Amino acid sequence: MFRCITLLVLALLWLPGSQVLAGERALNDGWEYRWGDSPRTPGGELEWLTAAGGEWQSLEGVGNPPGRDGRDSLWLRRELPAGDWLQPALFVSSLNLVAEAYIDGQRVYRHGQLEGPDAGAFAGWTWHAIELPSPTQGKTLYLRLKSSYKDIGLWGKVVIMEQSRILPSILEATKGEMVIALACLIVAALALVLILTQPERWRLGSLGLFSLAVGLMVLAESDASQLIVFAPLAWDYVAAIAYFSLPVAMALILEHWFPQIPRRGMRRLWLGLLAYATGAPVLAMLDIISLPPTFPLFDLILLGALTYMARWLFRYRRQFDSDQRLIVASYAIFAAIAITDMLVAHSLVGWMSVPVHLGALAFIVAMIVISTRHYARSQRQLLRLNDHLEQEVAERTRQLESLAEQERQRALVLATEHHKTQRLASLIDTLQACTSLEEALCMTQRAMPEILEPMQGAFYRPQDQPDNMTLELFWPTTYRPPACLDSTAIPPLRTRTEESLPALDDLLTISTRRPLSDASSPSRAENLPHWVFPLDLTGPDRQHRRLGVICVVPDGPLVKRPQYWDRTRSFIELGVSRLALVLSSIALQEELSALSYRDDLTGLHNRRYFDELFAHETAISLRKKSPLAVVILDIDHFKKFNDRYGHAAGDTVLEGVGRMLANSFRDIDVVCRFGGEEFVVLLPGAEADDAHHRMQRMCHALASASFRHEGQSLGTVSVSCGIASFPATSNDPSCLLALADSALYRAKHAGRARIALATPHEND
């Protein structure tokens, strides 16, 4: 029964929805734009509606025009095409944020306020139906937009259609979303009812909250919501609260369904997220802030929360039972779709309709399976307590066990279906820990066969020339790819389109320069596609460096189902893009880590090195409860010394003091030049007394050392010193530097040339 329900929902989801239908005319090109707002004529009319010429520029497609430079006003125009519409209307999925439409100098549509004290105030995201004159030929449509948001312009579907087709088109496009939203709300209602009768209220409440948030978010973001109640701003607040509540519910589920994960961290996470989920909408309702900017900020928070939760899930993955694995699988699907939606929303990838409701579908299926299995387990426990009943009861028990086994097999099937997505996410999580690009690339290469099987594939890497790719890896062993590949005809993923992809014949010509063996055919059949995916690094200058090329030939079940080729290719492109982004980050970190951590004058480590090491050592000390001491010292009267002998002599003294410090401490101690005449020493595992003893020895040696510069005697110098240690001085090792600095100040104030130990209340 559950399988039938799931198949029915999937069928509704995949019915044609957002594509352009018969009788519709897409207006995705031919637009012109102009930044700023039009002045008014003495008669009060907008000058740009009648003035010829002007700084109008052609716009490629729709979306954000180039050259915004912080401006919040934009004009768009386009000549309307001819058509046989009786009552034409322009349907636009989204206008960011408020807009007016003009034809023949007359305003024909307005959303929000563009003038007056409320000019540019957020009026809600909604679809727009702009009535057009009939006939449309020869008419020019002007759009006047204003947006303080990061996006401005047209988004999504931009078509001319009959007014009578708008409602059926919206219903056709959103019926799958409405089914999923209704199902989520039903699950939330059932959870609320069960809370009143079940002892595990927190567990059911977390599931109900997640289902309620997903259902409300899908409903509020659906175009059909405006048909229920036309209140765009109210629906946006509902969507915001629901969207902001999602990670709260996810963290609650992890806290109460995953006892392996420490509860304290999850509790702090969902409490912080709850504060944002309630605070941001309330502040927006009070007009203290605007609602749209809260979404990009929350996207960063959500990405961090997902990363934090994924870290714990990956760490304890081997301890999870089947229910927990199923929840993790639904999380992974929902997170992948949510991240994709973020990339589209922030224009990191081209605009596309992201099926957020598919993540809700995965959650519903997971909850159905988990609920069924919980019900089956409860029944089995009841039957074991009543084993003295008749044979009929025993037979029913066996039937329930059989049903539970069937559900377990179904869960395994679902887990297998999502294995590829999970494996890719696991690989990316693993790559985050890599510090070397070559290490990360080798790890990616080893994971390719598992991720892409059962398809045939090969991986090429550049050798002597960047465009000359040599075979590095192929799978399975029966596959015989070419030994070399010329990548000049393969465009980068970020610029490729359907028209720019190499044709099959051209690709085979490129690929068969030097076959690996006599069997030079790269696939089993002539009509199979041969996909290529470049793995490019994007540097800060937006230039790309090609690390390799992945070649894939559909095999296995895909050969029998070519209708899934486009979907599979898009999935692989997305995965390669994500891998390229991670590898680009690793490459950048590798370059940054190559920067110098040494002070040029003294040869000691510098302030930057100390800051990173101090953060690392304090974390270790706090976790292991091991001692840690910090010494900060300053050369006394160094400014007067420089004024008397000159800066070159001062540099000689700094070098000498640095050498004496380096020779006075252990190998595991780290001496750094903190800046100017200040030095700092970090002593892992050392108490304050040990640091004090070593500093005394160094000060005695310094008192007997005479410095010389260019044959001139400079005499001796003294230092003032402050020492702080964990846990004797403070229970927080991160405060040691400030405590030691305060102790140094006391030493200087007391007359210099002395060592002062910090007290526990130094900063009070």
C-alpha cells in the first residue's frame, strides 16, 4: 500500500509543470536594461517612457544585469511579439523586489511602492500576471524595478499566455508540491495526536515539528498558495518561519533519536537556531530589519548547521540502526536539495526550478517506514507477552514478523537508491580534512569507480601539455578507453550549454587517437552517448586550471532506460562541480599555507603563527586538561635605546634576545616575536613555576651579556616579564595571553627588570 502511495506521489511530481506549453511565448531574451530611475518631465511623466535613445543595453537572458554597483533602481524594456492571443498576459515567476509595468506611457501593473516614504519596502515574493493590450505587436513593455536585495530583475518563468491559462498553468505546475505539503501536514497532525498518547513525546514532537515546517514551507513557497489567500507578504513570513525552523527540528531529531551523539552540542545548536527562527521574523515584523536579507544570512547558518550535524553523523555512522540510517538518508536528500536551492538563490549556478518538495517526499517515506516498523515491533512485544494464546495469535505474530522483514527489505532498497548521493557527500566531507591538493585528487580518483558504477568510465590527467590528457584510471576491467584525450574541445562546466557539448562523432574522433588495445570502441553500442566532464579548478582571478577529465559511458540499467540519461548527466555534472569547488578551496588553502610564518629579523615565528598555534594548543589543553603556560616579555626602555644608538643597533639587540630566548626553553616550547620589542613563549604541558624558573635563568644570562654593534659596545639590557598558566591562573586557557599581558604591565609598573606571575583575578 505504501509503495502505491509513493508511486502515485512520484507520478504527480514528474508530470509536466513549469515548461512552456502550447499557446505560450517565452520572453527569455531580447530584453534591454538601464540602471537608475527615470526623472520626471515638468508635466510629472516619467521621461524614459517617451525619450528616444538613452543608455539602454542588451541583456542576455533574464536575472541580474551586470554592473549594478550598489544601485537599487533598474529599468527593463522589451518589444512585445505578435500573437493571436485574445486576452494576453505576461506571467513572471518573480520580480525582485517591487515593480511597475508601463505600456504606451500608462501604468498597467504595480507590485509594492516605488515612491513615497515606503518606496522599496518589501511587499512579498509572488508570481505576477501583467495584463497586456491586444494586439501586442508594436507595443513596448517597460518594467520599473526597485530592490535593496542582492537580486534585482526577472527570475524563473517569463512567458506571454492567455489570461484564462494562468490559473490552470499554476495548478498544473504545483499539484505535486501541494500533494507533498498536504502529506507533511497530515503527518504533523498525526504526530500531534500521538504525542497525547505516547510516552516518547519529545521524539514524536521533533518529527512533527520537522514535518510541519517542511509542509508549511512547501505550501508557502508554492505559487498555488496565492490562490488560497493572496497575501504574498504573509506567506513569505510563513515560509521564513518554516524555513528557519527546519534545522531546529533536525537538531531535535538528532538529540532524541540518536543517543550516540552528545546531547549538549545538539541542544546548544537548536537553541541558537530557535533564537534566530523567532528573532529574525519578529524584528522584520517590527520594521527593525527587512525580511529578505535574513534569508542569505540564514543560508550560511543552515550550511554551518548541516556541516556540524553531518560531522557527528559521519563520526558515529557505524553505530546507527536501520531507523537512524533511514533518517540520515532522508536528511542527506533534503540537505542536497536545500544546498542546491541555495546555490540557485545566490546565483552560484544558473537558474532552475529546484524540487524542494522531493526532500519532503523522502522524509515522508522515511517516516512511513519507521512508523510501520515501530508498530510492528510493538506488536511483536505484545505477542511475546501473550504467548499462551491460541495458535491463531501465534500465526498472526509470524505474519507481523514477515511484514517487518518486508519493510526492512524495502528500507534497504531505499538506502541503495540513495547510496550514490551519500557516497558523494561522504567523499566531500572527507576531502575537507585534506591539506594537499594531490592527496585530495588521489582520494577522489579512488572513489570514482564506486560512485559512477555500473557505468563504464575513465579518468584522464594532463601530462606534458595541459590539453593533452593521458589515461590514469578506467573501470570496469573489460572497458577499453582510448589512451589519450585532447581536451581543447571540452568547455568548462560553468560555461557549457547543450549547444556547446561536443557531438558524439567529434568526441569519438578526439578519443581514439591512440587506443589502449585492439578493442578501440569506447562503448558497447554506436548509439550510446559518451559524456565528458572536465574537473577544473577556479582561482581567485576566475581563470580555470584543468586537473583532469572524467569520461562516462552509460551502462547497466541506464542502457535500457535512456529517458534517464539527462537526469543522470545533470547529477554527475552537479557532483563534479561540487568536487571542483572543494578542490579549489583545498588548492587555495595549500597556497595560503605556503606563506611565511617567520619573522625576518629574528628568525623566530611571527604573530600570525602564534595566533594559530595558541588557538590549537588551548583547545588541546582544555580537552585533555593538560597544563599550559604563556610568557610575554618586553625589552625595557627599548625606545630610548633606539633613540640613543639607532635602529640598526636596536635590531642587533632584538636578534640577540631572540637567540637567548630560543636557547632557554625546551624543544616543544615555541618562542615568537610578538611585535616591536615584545616576545611571547608558549609552553605546552608546563606549569607557571617551570616557566618562571626558565625565565629567571634567561634573565640572569641576559644580565651578563653585553651587546656590540659595528665595534661599539651597547652594554646590557633587561626585560620585564608576565607569566600566566592553565589551570592555576585561569580555567579558560584562551584567557592566558591577556592575563600574562596584565602581569607584564604590573612588572613594568613595579620598576621593570622583573618577572610577575598572573593571579586568577588579574582581569577582574
